[in-house]
Amino acid sequence: MIQRLLVANRGEIARRVFATCRRLGIETVAVHSDADASLPYVAEADHAVRLPGNAPADTYLRIDLVVEAAQRSGADAVHPGYGFLSENADLARAVLAAGLTWVGPPPEAIEAMGDKVRAKEIAEKAGVPVLAAPSDPTEADLPLLVKASAGGGGRGMRVVRTLDRLEAEIEAARAEAESAFGDGTVFVEPYVEAGRHVEVQVVATADRAVALGTRDCSVQRRHQKVVEEAPAPGLPAATEAAMCEAAERLAADIGYRGAGTVEFLYDPAADRWFFLEMNTRLQVEHPVTELVQEVDLVELQLAVAEGQVPDVQRMPAKGHAVEVRLYAEDATYTPQSGALVTFDLPSDVEFGPLSGAGVRVDSGFASGDEVSTFYDAMLAKVMAWAPTREQAVRMLVAALRRARIHGVTTNRDQLVAILSDPVFVAGDMTTTWLESRPISAESPADSTPRDRANLVAGALMLAAADAERRTVQQGVPAAWRNVVSQPQRTTFEGHDPVEWWGTRDGFDVQGVAVLEVSPTRVRLEVDGVTGRWDGLIDVDQRTGTREVWVDGAVGSVRLREVPRFTDPADAVASGSLLAPMPGTVVKVVAEVGATVSAGDAVLVLEAMKMQHTVTAPHDGTVAEINVEPGAQVASGEVLAVVATEQPEEHA
């Protein structure tokens, strides 16, 4: 029997495993990097061991440190979570060699499925359809997908649409895979444009493997899942049964034990499917299966690791569950970092089963936590269960709209737009659908009175905050003047100015009735409808610029105030390449004096396990390079300058 379990992971998945352990009476051990020392999972564990440093290669990817931490803390078992070393056979062997219980499949099964080329050969022998990888690709084979053999989560994956880009994309995928997984092996396979990503959850014991239904994970960006649901909608019963049988057969053939996932590419037009890979670990999206199958997959993992044979049966799904991944990223999928000033996600339960229709949240962060640049940008998983898919989606949308998230830009509004999109509502999404949607759909212009009300609310909150800070004439209304010559103006980046007046009776805004104003709350009447906006004002410590986060009934908006006067010291030279996010400089491609064209790579940044190429904004000459490989940079920092050639003046 397991008495004390170490989770060789961080954040949300560590908290998820700890939740089951607490219910079962198992003590817990957390390992943490320096950047993660103050996160909730560390405080929740019964014991914690520091892994000095921040980079994954120095901390969570160090097998020796993980095993040593287990021994030092008195743990008798290790759970790998997902990501990092979760599919590393060497870790499994090291844990077993140390006399500890490994909560995962046998090392041989990990190796069999860990090499995706070999995994396809095994699947083919088991009678599972596979995609044939071209040995010498031609134009007829396009598009192609370059894929990391040891990868996952979209790292090390590149779509190739022209043969002249193949070698470059292979090299980029290798570098990304090496950084994320310590293994730069990649392979190439045909890329199905309009396919769906359908996977089968399996749990294997000593005597058999059982499929616990399907999940659809087709809503992806950059090959990383954003929305998952169970069961896969619109899947023919015969197809679902065939997938489940194939997954059980494959797991049995390799001697699998515990929880795992077999992933398939489904072509709905032809009702055919192909084996993609098997993840020999717990999936990020495992909660949707738990909700429709009424099981605890972590508990089943622990039972199998202890040598038990839990009674697991293939059962039809009960109701429907939908999960979204809430990321710290902007509308262009650029990871964000910084302090989560407010992080309030409404839910009925955390990390556990629902007693009825409701919302579950599995989160790795809390208000006040710092989102670093060293790891994945996912903040939480928000999921809803209901008797029908339509009800579950509606509940999930409502929960996301009620969430209050301040301090870091997230994809919350994009998630709401995705869940409300007619394509998703109809269940017609494919793996390429999300990236084909216009980004502008998530950032509507100020075209309606309600959109303008967000700006008015933000402006009035700032005005109320200014009035509260006054040390003299506190009884005088905000911005009141004896002789009114013009309105006050508050301008936010990307928006038209908001004009307002300070009167004896309070604030006056044309077209809006102002009912209540404070630095944290505003009530307005717009077109005869009264609404409330909650807010939070934050100050950028680096620039002194104020930001106000405004939460309304239909979503949230982050507004950055434009100062009335600009400090000349803050001016940026034309052609400056600014860091789009905090990160590490991986490679400097261009040299000072080099001639570049618009779009040419100048340098490469790495942040949150993804590489981002910074390109020349226009044709010109590299006038400055201000960083070198290995340098840590802040968001907005000037990395380089590309100067344009000035035309000669003739007398």
C-alpha cells in the first residue's frame, strides 16, 4: 500500500493528484523550482522538496533530483503527472531501481509507445489503421506534418506546405523538441487538413484493458488542445466501438498497466480513422472522462500501481462534459507572464466529482501568484457537466463570463467566442478550424453602446480613484469647474477618447445615465438597461501607466490609459524590435550590418516551452543587436533595431 506519494510535476496536475491522495489518506510530497516556490500546490503538499533553479532542464527534467527528492522525503511512490518526465522510461526505471512504486505503465510499454515511429509499427501489427509516412516526399504528398517522436502538447510540430520549407521546419521542430523533451528526434507524415482528433481513454490491469469511452480534442491551436469534450459528438456508434476495441487491443499487446490514451485522427467525410500515438500517462483532458464515466482516474492509477485489480467496465457515457484550457496568452496566442492580481473562477467543485450538473475547476494558480516564463502558459482547466451537450456548453460559457481575472491577459474571451461559434455548437470543428477563424472575432471594435459602456466605466473608475487620492478639497466633485469650457477626456490605447463632465451631482456622460461610481464599481443605464461593471486598477511599475480591468455582464476588457504627456525617454526608435513577451534569447540569427528583408528572422526567443521568431519589420540594415544567446529579456525590451536606408538629398 502506498503511504507517501511524490508527484514529479508542478501546478494544476500536482494539485489534482494531491486531491485524490487526501481523500484516500495518502501523504503527499511536492517538488518545486525556485519560480514555483509560492504556488498553491507546494503549500498543499504535506512535504516539499526544492529543486534549485528555474529552467525545466535544471529542475523537473532531472531524473536524479526527482529520485533523490523521493528518497529524502520518505516517499514510497512517484506519480509523474503529465508533461516533463511523465513518458520517460528512464525515470520509471530509476524509480523502480530505488525500490519505490512507479504510478505508471511498465518502462517497456513507455518505450514501445514513446518512439512514435515504432508505435505505428506496433499498432499496424495489432491491426490498427495507421498513416503511412513518406520516405521521399514529393509535391503530391503535401501538406506534411513534422512531428517530434518524443513530443506532446504541440511542441516539436510543424506543418509544411512547400517542399522548400521542409528542411527548415525539420530543424525548427528538432530544436523545439530538444528544448522541451531533451530529445530532438522528429519524423514526417501526411497531414490531414479536415480531420478530427478523437481519443480513447484506457485503463489496463493485470488481466485486461478497458476503454472508457471517447473524447474529442479537435479544437487546437498550434497543435495544442484548447477545448475537449466527452463523449466525441456525432461519432457513429460502430466507429466508436471499433476505436475502443483497437485501443484495448493495442494496450493489451504491449502489456500496458494503468491509465493511458490512444489517439486517432478521424476523417468524418469518409468515416475512417488512423492511429496517431499513445500517450502513456494521464492526459490533461482526463476530467471530462471522469465526469461522464463517474470514475477517478488517479485513484485507478494508484490502485493498479498497488497491484490491485479494480472493477472497471466499458460503460456508455452519462451526459456530456466540456473542458476548456484557460491560458495566459493574448489574442495572437503569445504567452503572457506577470502577477495574477485577481484570479476568481466560479465553480461548484475543484478537482473532484460533481453531484449534478455544474462546473468543475482544476487550477494551478490563485490570486496573487506570479505566472513565470519558464513553463506552460496554462492557468486552469474549466469544465462543465450536464445531461446534454447544449446544456454543458451553456453552463461553461456562463462560468467563463463570470470569471474575474486581472493582471495577466488570458484567452478567456476567445474561449467564450469558440464555445458560442455555430461551427462548435453544431459539432463540426476540425483540427484546423480554430486557426482558420479570424482573430478579430475575439476583439470586437467599439461598435455598440454596450462596448462603449466598458470604456465609460473604466474612465469613471479612474476618475473616482483620482478623487479619492486628493488630500485637499475632498468635498468638491471630481473634475468640477466653475466655468465649463470643454469635457474631461480619458483615452485608452486602441480606442476613441471617452468624454465626461464632473458636475455638482456627479459624473455626466452623453448618452449614458451614471447611477453609481467608485474605483471598483460602476452602475450605468444604457439604452434603458441598467448594468453593473466591476473593476480593478493596476499600475505598471516599470512605466507608471495605469491599467483598469473592467468586468461586465458579457465579458471583461483590459484598458490601458494613454498618458496626457509622453516622457521623451520612453520613445522608441523607428525599426526597433521589441520583445513580444518575457523570455530567453535562444539564437541571434542576424549580425549588425547585415541586410535583411521584411519578415527575415533576426533572433529567436523561447518562452513557456515554445520558440518565437522575431522578424524584421521592413527591409533595411541591422543597426543594433542589444542581446546575446542566453539573455533573459522583459516584455517590450528593445532587442534589435533594423534601420531603413534614407534617400540621399540632392542639392
